[in-house]
Amino acid sequence: MAARDILNLDNALAPRLIRCLYTAALILITVMVVLGVVRGVRIMSLPPLLPAVMANSAPAPAAPDAAAPPQPGMMDPGMNRRMMMDRRFGRRPMGPMGFGPLPMRNPMLAGIIVIFGTLLRGAIILMIVRILAEIGLAILAMQRRTEP
């Protein structure tokens, strides 16, 4: 019976399809929002980053060997050059809402920013999907134009 309904044009399939796609979009939006809130809670549970150790407190290292792996606190010279180029051309790492990097010295604030950004994005996407579904259903409900 279902194959007969799909293959003939007696029953309108488009309104049901729009409703099914709307339901699928709502499920995807819900999953996205839940994952974003979980990410924000994980960021909130991180310990705050410690301030950088002063450079003069440690003894100066000997000349690094080319074959030796880099130390955890040292950057390679290419990285320094890339950071200078990024600063020169105005490229900055963006956070979840494009305002700048996350303030990781305060993980509570960073988690709140991530959660707020996720909820805001979810609400905006929900409104857009709802408007598109209503437009589709309104177009399908319109009377067909008769040619004179």
C-alpha cells in the first residue's frame, strides 16, 4: 500500500515530506545543542591555566641540539615567524562566537561563553528551519493558477 501511495499522484507527498524533514532538523538541532552544552561543561571543569613562568627564573639552556626534540616550553623559530605574520596581517584565533580567543585563564567564563554561543546558534537555526518549513507549506497550500 505504501509503494502505491508513493508511485501515484493521488495523494500529496510534499507536505508530509516537509514535516518529516522538519522533524529530522529538530532532532539534529537538539543533538547539536546538547553536544555544545556538554562541551561548555567540560571546559568549565578544566583547571585554570597558570600564569607563564618568568623567563629569568630558569637558567639559560645550552645551545639546543638539532636532533634533540623541542622542550615543552620552547617554540620552533618557524612558529615565531608565523605568529608575527599573523599579527601583522590581522589574523587572530577566533573563539566560539568570533569575538576572539577563549579566556582560558578563567575556564568558568570560557564554558559560559561556549554554552551561550551554542544556545544562540541553536535558536537561530531553529527559527530559520521553522520559517523555511512554513514557506514550503504555504507554497503547497496555494491555489494553482489557471491559464486563460
